Amino acid sequence: MTNGRTPLRLGSLCTGYGGLDMALQASLHAELAWVADPDPGAARILQHRHPDVPNLGDITDICWGSVEPVDLLTAGFPCQDISNAGLRAGIEGARSGIYFSVVEAVRVVRPRLVFLENVSALVARGLDRVIAELASLGYVGSWRCVRASEVGAPHRRERIFILAWPADAPGPRLEAGRQGRPGGGTDADPTHLRHQRGRTTRGRRAGPENGGRPAAHTAGVGYRHSGAESLGGFPATAVAGDPAAGWGPYEPAISRWEAVTGRAAPVPTEPGRTGRPRLSPRFVEWLMGLPAGWVTDAAIGLTRNQQLRALGNGVVPQQGSAAVATLLQRTGHNDTRT
């Protein structure tokens, strides 16, 4: 307990390395009750980082009636059918359709708060269905898109975040052991999920959600998920790992993220099997705002490809924290730390 309040219980679906969990734990007084991810690499990370937290595995096989109840439920469900880089089958696709198993979990567990994440292309390929399914369960809420660059990261990584809670509650009711504040909620209207949405404009300009101000500068330092990689645009000295040579035009963005994360950027490359430099998972881990070794610690035992896969499919925790804080403020619950 902290300040006499019981921690909120957090259940995590499609957990990966736990970026959404870290975001909620940074914003709320929560403790992890259970996770669910059958991916071998993710399972190893979770076992290493949370040895006492059960991993429920494949969410399509879980009997939710026998699962420990939780206050908070989060899921970063698969984006392969939603992303512009994928097949674009949408929310009904074979991979991204796992969302409907998330819905089943919400239906049975009935958490006080649901926090979801996916790529921003969800707006065009399934957000309406996501909202409709939540509304059919009696949940209302809000959504917005947040770029990792908005919290200081040196890459864009725009993601959509959705916050929802039962319509018959006066608000998210996040303070353990007490009701939500009077007047702190919103009308119990399922379509409220549409009304309070984050907005972006075409041409990558900042929309009303950002008060008309441009997002933080993004340096274009990037990578692709599932093991694919890109080093294009780095100064040759940086790729070679010469820390004294600097980052060229990327220096301001790198320095900014170093200040946010509190640690220096690792060398971006490592020697490949052929002797040519290749992208270092430790650098990607830093780009994602994770503690050093969170995914790449040798004790976890992941291959390089498993590390890059986990990192490429993950969430920047600071980005998730910013999203949940903003979405909670919309409900009138400004003091997100219980």
C-alpha cells in the first residue's frame, strides 16, 4: 500500500516487453497481477522481469471466468493487418482480429479501466469497430494519437491510445477503494468515444489536440519491426561507433532523448557476421525509452532477431504515460497518481 491506498490490480494482454504496463505503473498506483503473451521471446522477457507474475499465454485459449479480477486491463493488440506496412486487412484480419479476444476479456473481467494501443492507421482500419465493441459492453471513453517525438524521442512512432470505462460509473474510478469524484466523469453515452477524440490533420501538421503547435522535432532515427532494420542517414562516424565524432544533424534529437532517459545513447551498430556494421538492439532499446538491458540483457537469452522483434513491436513507455495522463485529464481526473 502507498499513502494508505490499495494498489490497483493490472492485467496485461498481448504484453510484449511490457511497455503499456510500465506506462500505467508510471501514471497510476498499480501492480501487475498477470500478463498474457505466448511469443517465446516476450515470454522470456516477462519471466525474467516479473518472475512472480503468471503469464496466461494465448488469450484466445483463456477461460476468463477463472482469471483473477483486475481494476485495469491493457492491450497492445497486433497491428499487422492494420499497419500501412502490412496487408491492410483491418481489424477483421487474422492477426489483428485477436482484438475480439480482448473484447471477450473485457466482457467477463469488467475492469474499471481499459487502455488500448495500436498504430495510428487504426483510425482508418478498425477504430469504429473497436469503439462499437466497447460500447456494446457498456464502456465509454476517449482516444487520441500521440507521437513518440512529442515526449522527446528521436523518432515519430505515431500510435493511437484508447481509454474506456463502464458507462454506469461517474468516471474511470481509479482511486482504489473509493468512487470517482462527483462531476469528474462524462455522460454515459457510448458515442462519447467519438466525441472526445484526439485530432491530427493531413500533411503531418499539428491539429487541435496539440493546440496548433508543432510536435517536437524528430530526427528521423528509426528502424523497422520484426528484425528488419535501417541505418540510412546516419553519419559514417556514428555508424562506425566513434562517440567523439558526434551525431551530425541528429545531435539535437539524440541529446534531447539522452536528457529524457537519463542515459547516454549507446553506439548504434555492432559488428555483423560478415564484418559489416548492423543495427544494435541496445541502441533500439534506448530509442524505445527502456532501461538498459530490459530486453537485451544476456541473462534473458534472446537471439538478436528476437530482441529486435520484441523492440519493434513494443511501446515507448513515456509515450503511453503521456497518452493516459491526457486522456484522464479529459475526464476531470487530473491527479493521475493515486
